[in-house]
Amino acid sequence: MKFYLAPMEGLTGFVFRNAYQKHFGNIDTYFTPFINNKKMNYKEIKDILPEHNEGMHVVPQILTNRAEDFLAIAKELGNYGYESVNLNLGCPSGTVVAKHRGAGFLAVPEELDHFLEEIFAECPLRISVKTRVGVNDAGEWEHLLSIYEKFPMEELIIHPRVQKDFYNNTPDMEAFLYAVENSRHTLCYNGDICSVEDYRTWRQQMEEKRKCAFMQESGQQTDPEDTGSLVSHLMLGRGVLKNPGLIGELTGHAPITKDQFHAFHDDILKGYLDVMSGERNTLFRMKELWFYFAKYFTEPEKYVKQINKTQHVAEYRVIVDNLFREQEWEQK
Ligand SMILES: Cc1cc2nc3c(=O)[nH]c(=O)nc-3n(C[C@H](O)[C@H](O)[C@H](O)COP(=O)(O)O)c2cc1C
């Protein structure tokens, strides 16, 4: 199984990626949060600079509905040495969607088709696509997938929710399995894999699909030669933020200890302090992370409140050290 880190704006930038790589190093590909400026801004450039991403396989993500802009950004990324880019067709945020970008682009499939035609004809870099399965309901998915099938994409990453779901409801496995059955592309699954249990259930679903497909083709029960999984690429986001040891656990390793988590946290803090101007910016980033980091501490509420309130790194450190010392960290 290949594991990818999901792009998460404000969370999985190069500071997080470097700390993760140093402490855990079990991600095959890191996808950057989206770039959406035709001329990349300072923050976007900092995130993709090769010297900020050493020793990692990184794929930058682009969010746009203008082929000309996509090609300009891809060209610039090519100049930095990247060979592959990812197109964001999943962002559900209102402002993005209103402009028919991200998941909003799925509302105008003919325009999307035309856009894909242009970028696949012109882009010198390999292109993968990260998509939702529709805007309003999964009835849109069959048509969208038929469009994706026309293009030689490196990979199709599917988060099987529709835009209207945002992050609510549960991933639509039927829509994902429809793609498994009908797509010629290499597929990657994304969505709500946050524990070993979630992973097992997902693998079982894939395994059943594989058996079914084999039975239909051959009339036999199972193929003794085939021990592989039907889908062998998995992208994880929130699960890794709540439990940075998750991928280790999925690959048979012991859960990480509280001390390992603490050391990982400290490197992220140090990373932000090194590259951000002012304590406030660093604290802003750390506060966003704690929305996820706090998940498995026994009684985190009091500390999280203090973290959210503080304006000073020295005070922040004391609160975090207290939390790590006074509370247990365990998966419920
Ligand atoms: C705060 C936040 C920021 C995100 N930013 C991006 C982004 O920049 N690009 C993108 O394709 N998806 C983005 N996503 C979606 C994730 O990449 C992923 O598809 C989603 O969280 C589902 O996977 P998960 O259940 O493993 O977290 C974001 C999600 C969240 C919660």
C-alpha cells in the first residue's frame, strides 16, 4: 500500500511535512495545500522550494479553472524541478465554489472537459486529479468519471463526498466502487480513514470487490494467484493529524508514545518560529493544529482553551508541557 498525506491548507505545509518526515518518514507522497495564484506568491513559493522539501516526494497542488493559469503555474513548478502536479477538484469552500473552482468546477462538466483537454494537451508535467464525486449528489459521478476517462492522468484521487457534504455525512463507497469497476486510471481512495479499524473495513470492502470481479470473470470463487489489493493507494488527512502514528499502526507498528508525539510537536513549533515573522503567526498555526492534536488526550479541554487564548510562545510552551505531562494520550 502506498500512503499519501492529504493536502490541508494551513496545516500540512512544509514545516509540518519536514517534522513528520523526520519523526515518522512513512509517507510515500506529500501533496501540498493548493496554489491558486497564477504568479505564485511568497507563501506558495516558500512551501514548494526544493530546499524546504528535501528527502521527500512532494506533489504540488493547483486550484484553478483557467487552463492558462494552470499551465503557467505548472511551468514555474517545472522550473523548480517538479515533474508532477495535482489538480484540486474537491475544495468545497463557498468562495471557491462560487467561482466554479475546486468542487465547484464539477458543476460545469463541459467547461471542465474543455479545461482538461487544454491542460493535458499542453502541460509538460504529469497531472493527477483529486476530486469529489459531484456537487449535489452522486448521480453526477458517472458523467464526471466518463470525462476523466478521456485523459491520461497519472492518478485519480477520489474523496467520495459531494461538495454539498463539505465534511459531513460519510464517504459514498458505492460511488468509489463504481470508479473501481469503470475506471482505467490508477485510483487512490481518500476519506475518513482515521483508525486501524477504519482501514480494515475499507480493505475488506476492496477485497470483496476484487473477489466479486474475479468470480464474474472466471466463475471461480477466488483467484489463488492474486493476493494484491484492488486499490493500493490511500490518502490520509485528518486521521494523521489526530494520530501522527496512524500510518505506522496501519503498517503493523506499535502506536507512538506521548514522548514521540511531544518531540514531533516541538519540532513543528520550532519550524514555525524559524520561518514565520512574529509569535502570533506561529501561534495561529499551532492553534489550528491543536484542533486535531487534542483528540486523543484524556481531558484536553482546559488546555485547549488556554492554548487558544494565549498570545505568547513562552506561555504556550508551558501549557503544552503541562498537557503532555498531566494527561494521557491514548486512542479511544
Ligand atoms: C482544514 C482543511 C484544509 C484542507 N485543504 C485542502 C487543500 O488545500 N487541498 C485539497 O485538495 N484538499 C484539502 N482538504 C481536504 C483533504 O485533503 C481531504 O480530502 C479531506 O480532509 C478528507 O480526507 P480525510 O478524511 O483523510 O481527512 C482540506 C481539508 C481540511 C479539513
